[in-house]
Amino acid sequence: MSDDNIIKFERRKPKPQPKTISPVWRKALAWLAVIAGLILVWAYYQFIAPPNLP
């Protein structure tokens, strides 16, 4: 006898939990973004901006 026409009910596999960033890494990335922003502003005024700006 063939089992082709039988529906098998199976539990769904649980979805993997998305990985979260620890608060320490989040704070470190925020500080790095602030420092990178300050460096970009300094570089703009040092190399790109016209010299006669106040």
C-alpha cells in the first residue's frame, strides 16, 4: 500500500533568534561614529573649505 496520499503533520522548525549586539559593542560603535564625524569635519575645514571662512 502506498503512502502518497497521506498528509503528515509535522511541527515547524523554530526560527533562529536574530543575534543582538551587546550594549558594550553598541556604545563603542556610537563613540567611534562620533569620533569619525569629528575627524571628517576637521578634514573638511582643513583641506576643502575656502580659506576665507570666518
